[in-house]
Amino acid sequence: MYVELHAASAFSFLRASSLPEDLVVRAAELGHSALALLDRDGLSGAPRFFKAARKAGIRPIFGAELTLEGGGVLPLLVESQTGYRNLCHLITDMKAGVPKGEGKLALPALEGKTTGLLALVGAATLGVKPDGERGGLLLRIFGRDRLVIEVQRHRRRTDETASQALLQFAEAHDLSAIATNGVRHARAKGRALLDVLTCIREKKALATAGRLLSDNGERHLKGPRQMEALFCDRPELIKNAEALA
């Protein structure tokens, strides 16, 4: 059964709108057996997420999205205690000596610090050209066993083009590919609050924010059946997400 491996909470300050507890409650309602929390540039929400998950009988999976130099983010999943320590070191190093909120990860800084970590590489990391320099560098650093392609479908016109490019990259390099929903709010109605938070972050009014706002409300936590229907033409992406979890 599908497992969501890429969700963010309100601890991704101004980039997601649900508390860790709300995500866990919704995951339990939808029948998820596990859930991964990947907040932006930090692990502050991890203790509350862990406590809520234990109470709900859901297996918590930890990680983070790290902001990259040159744009984009790199989502990392923790698979061991060593991986958790390495992730903490990476976050600390990227924030050291820079103003609050301005830390960015240079990919070479990953060298020697990827043990126990899995990289989820999708459009937010590689853009529309997965086979570029960044893709090759990540492949060299993580290797085929710990670099996983993630495909998201949010019912936007550009989704399928990005998905096809990512899947071609996965096939060319013999990489596993999974489906995720890049969750930013527990329920669809959370989009309204997310749009307000986006305006605060970007210092814009709702009336003038335009394309800075969410395209739609699709980035909510969906049930396994919903995700299976969304990827009915690529069921292996659902099965791979379960296997990876």
C-alpha cells in the first residue's frame, strides 16, 4: 500500500501550513502505515512528529529538504542513526556564518556525508533537464542505490513533461523511481493558509501575488487509493514507494 515519503509541516517556516500532529492524524484517517516528514532546512518538527506518530500507530520516517546553491532543493531521507547525524551536520554547516534563513547547500559539501541518507531527486532538484551537470554530480555522490527519482502529479500542464524527463533519466541510469505528492498541508482546505504564508514570505499582498501562489489545492495528503488512481498508468511508482518505506 502506498506510503507518502515527502511531506512538510509548518516547521518548514512559511512553506507549509499544517502542524506535524495534523499530518499524522490525517495520515491515520487515510489508512497510511507510515509517513515521512521532510521539512525545509531543519529537523525542528521531528520530536512532535515522532510523538504524534507513536500515539497514532504510524511509523515515522525522518528527513529534510535542503535549499541548494543555484536554486532548487534536495530532499533527503534518513535510513539510520548515522544518516540522522550526517543530516544534522549538513544542516549545521550550511547555516553557519550566514544570516538566518539564508543558508544554502553546495553539492560538493555532501562528499563524505551521505552514509545513511537517501536522496529523492525530482523536478524541484533537477528542473526540466535531469541529465544536466547537477544530475550527474548527485549520481556520482550518492550512487545508484541511494539516489531515487520522485515523480509528482499536481494536475498542472507542465507535470507530464517533467515526469517523462525524470523517468527517462531513471531508466538511462538504472535508478528506482517512486511517486510522492510533495505534501504541504494535511487537507485540501489548507491551501488557503498556505497562500497567506507564501504572501508573508514573499512580502506580497494576496491580490498581487499571482503565480507565487499555489496552482491548486492538490498538495494535500492523499490516501493510498487516491494515489493509486493518480498513477494508474505507472503502478510500479506506487509499489516502489511502499518498498522504499
